[in-house]
Amino acid sequence: MDAVGVVTQFLDRMAAHDWPGLGACVAEDVHRIGPFGDEYTGRDGYEKFLEQTIEALDGYELKVHRVLPVADGAGAFAELSETLKLDGERRRTEEGIIFDVAEGLITRVAVYLRKSSVV
């Protein structure tokens, strides 16, 4: 599967809360760099982090706007938004995420926040 395909599948599995399916899209030694200086290395830890974080959010919704290949074909860029209820208000955060992909698996994830607003 090409980079856009595996990233699209990963995000689909994330939206569906299918944690084993999400884990199947990432390399065993995947490295995630979060927007707040947080980092996770390893499939099991990353999968568990996403599951625990997303399942704890009230009214979580993921909307993927587009997934584009990077110039060398060894990764993809995703533009998306995540919405949740926080302090009684719906809050949407728009993000850009860069995924490195090798041998059909995601090896690195770097999350960049664009803006957050009440909706």
C-alpha cells in the first residue's frame, strides 16, 4: 500500500476507534512527536496513548479534509480537524500531520496544530 493509502487507513481506523486496526498501520518502532513536546516510541505505547486519550474525550469527532503525498513518495501530509466537548463547549482544533512511511507502515508521526476555536 502506498503512503497515502496507509495514512488514510490509519485515520479511518482512528475515527472508528479501531485500535488494533490502527496499530496494524504503524511500524513496531513508530515515533510520534506531539504538538506539546510529548513523544511516544513504539507501536504498543502509541496505540495505547491514542486509545486512552481519545476514549476519554467527550464527543470526539475526527474529520479528515485531505491526505496528500509528500514529494519523495515516502510519506504523506494530512489536514484534519478534531472536535470535542470541553467545559460545555464544542471545540474544534485544526491540524496538519506529517507521516513518514516505509515498507507500507507509518514510521514517524509529527503533529502540528493550526488553530483551535469554539464551534
